[in-house]
Amino acid sequence: MSLAIRFDDIRKDFGPVRVLHGVSFELAPGRIYGLLGENGAGKSTLMKILAGYETATSGTVLVEGHARQFTGSRDAEAQGIVLIHQEFNLAEHLTIAQNMYLGHEKRRGWFVDDAAMRADAARYLAQVGLAKAPDTRVRELIVAEKQMVEIAKALSRRARLLIMDEPTATLTPSETERLFTLMTKLKADGVTIVYISHKLDEVERITDEVIVMRDGRFVARSETAALARQQMANLMVGRDVSDMFPAKLTVSADAPLALQVSGLTVPEWVDDLSFDVRAGEVLGFAGLVGAGRTEAFEAIIGLRRRTAGRIEIGGHRVDLKSPRDAMRHGLTYLSEDRKGKGLHVNLSLQDNVTLMTLERYAHPLLDLKAGRAALTKAVGEFGIRTGDLSSRARMLSGGNQQKLALAKFLQPDPNVIVLDEPTRGVDVGAKRDIYFLIHRLAAQGRAVIVISSELIELIGLCHRVAVMRAGRLQATLTLEHLTEEELIAHATGTH
């Protein structure tokens, strides 16, 4: 199963922009490597070159000492090099088995052997611990289950080198444990694993060695045990980031209530949810995948049907029928799916920033100069890193896409802002920027609600945290009770 890789002076240009600057390092067989770096550091581009999705502008990839230039991902997979993308690469209308063998169908003579594919798929699903029938349509799966299908699909390719890009971003703690057990087994079988993640606690726990990239260059490598998390973070951003969270503001007990929700019920998802948040407060929502947090707020802004519930914004009862209706009442919600529901990635940065408040820039013809001024202001305020203001949103790194989405959803000047997984898939430097932005919003007297799966994030940011389990509110923890142990106990029902 062993496979040794060497990158020798790899350079990659996209048009006039160089994204990899002579990267060189080796990957030894049977080790788990943590590949770290900020969004835009070049990690994913380098791994796409290794997996056949991109071609290096110059330099050499050596596989077992032989120079290779793969013509595509299938060519790389034939050598046992498999990349599991951060964004799912699944056909929603096909079954799990069909997805796993799409383009690699098993045949009996002239015919596709569905029975053999189902049998093999069941074996790999059992290996990753996903209790779903191979005939299940992918569209029927939740996000975490789709992630496990991607991993099972990679195993079906008989991977000798497995690249995992943010594999635990959508997994629960128990699913993450199952994945780590599987990774340990694969390593024992001689499989090399490259683990790309911004979750430094996971990198610290599961990897043997850490490789750090910054601005398209190789920066450092070290045995994981020799590096503290803080050192990893500092290497990634090139500066000291010990102050990740801003100091919490004091919220007066008589600060006006910005949002009150009473008895909210969403069929099959949420039962009798009540909470409130005051101006200047950061309220967190914790819970495992499927707890009903996202569904509750989708119902509040009119994206889902609610059968009961009273909603008040600024002390006035409202009946929100749509996100636009919510926006008019001073409430905006940024989805956890920034590419699917937060941004129009094929539109320009300017179009994205001005889209929610288009009436400001149309008289009736679009005032392009005013739109450009709004974008320039957003780039400065939100620290959006882009080489070209006229570029499309898809050209930004993940962290900068998230900042663009925040800028877009704050254009209407809301009083209540709901951020669903605001730092998912973004690097440590971008996380810190977003944390300080949330602090700034609260300091302006806005109410901020943060839905997050990262407990440290909730503890570091929030004044109170509401914990949900199976659609019901279990507890609302105040500052003195905000610990990982308390949050986990309420989320799992072991309190």
C-alpha cells in the first residue's frame, strides 16, 4: 500500500497570478500529515496538482521516485492517489452505490453489474460506519452522511494516498471519532493521508507531522508533538494570534430586547422553542447535527413552515413570510451554505455586495459608481483580500468569500444578525477577523446570534448559549456556566 511522494519546485500560475512559488517537500508512506495554511495559501491547489485536477506550470511531482504528470483524476486514482473534495462531488439523484462507482462501473459482460456494486458499496459503507442502504438516493442524506459517502467512495478506489480537505467540517463529534478510527486503521495498512483542516485540535490529535504553507510557499514542517497549537497558528499567519477572541462587552440587564421568540414549532424539526436576545448581546446556539438550530431560524425568517410561535422584533410582533420580509424588519440570516445560499459565486463582488439593497443603486438605472463605492468600503471594513475588485466571487478564498457574504448581509443595516456556522472552513486568521467583526457589531448595539458547532468559538464569543437537542431547548447557559463539559452534557442529554 505504500506510496512515497516528492514535490520538486512546484509553481502554478492562473493567468498573470502566481499561486504556488516553487514548493518542495516530501511525503513518506504510511504517515498522517496535517497540511496547514490560511485560505489562499495554496494547499488545495497543490493537492489538486497531485490528484490530477490541475497541472503545474513548472516543477515536478515524483511518485515512488518517478516523475509523473497526471492527465486527470482517473489517471491519479489508477496510482492510488484520491482526493476527497471539501465541496461534495456527488450526483444527488443517484443512489449511494451509483455515486461510488460513477465512471468506474463494475460490469458483467456488456452489462453493468448493479448487484456487485451494491454489495461492494455496502462493505465500504460498513467500513466508514454509515448505516444506510446502498440503494438510498444521495438527496435523502443529511450533510454529514454525504461526507461519509465521499470517504467510502475514496476507499472503493483502493487509495494508497488519501487527501482529505476539511473532512470533519460537517461531522458530529461521534462521527469524527469514527473517522479518526478509520484513519488510524488506514495508516496501519500503509496508506499515506494528507489531512487539510483549520481545526488545530484535530490536527494535533490525529497527525504525525505538520506541514505549513503561507502565500503559496512552503514555510515549515515539524513532528506534530513538537508544536503547540499556538505555534501552528502563528506559523500559518506569520504573526502572533494569541488574542483570538476580543474581550466581551457588558450587556445591561435593561438593554432593549431586540428579538423575542415564543413557542416556535417547526414540523419534524423544532418543538416549542422560546428565547430572546438583547441589543448588544451575542447569543450562541449549540447542539449536535440535526438538533434543529438551522431549521428554527429558517422558519423564523419564512423559509420553512412554522405551525406555532410568536415573533417580536424591537418589541413589535411580526409575521415574517420571507427573508426579504425579515430584512425589512431589521433581521438578516446568513446561511451555513455560503456558496449555495449566501453568495452568487458567478457574479462579481460588486453585484454580490449590492444585491440585497439594489433599490439604493437603481434610479431606475444602476448607479455603477455608487455600487463600486459600496464595494470599496466593504473591502476595507471587512478586510476582504482580492487582487481585482472586478473579479467574480468564486475567485476568492473561502475566508474572503465568508467576509464578502457578511458584507452583503449587513448592507441592509439590520438590528438583528443571525450567523450560521460563520467560520466553517475558514483559516485561523480569517476566524479572528470574523470574531472581531462580531464584537464590533455588538458594540454598535446590534443583537448577534451565532449558530456554531465549535464549542470554543461559542465560549469565546457569546454572553449566553442556548443548547438544543432533538428540536427542543435543553438549557440556556450564562457566562459562569459556559464550559465545554456543560455544553456537551446538555447537547447529548447526559446532564
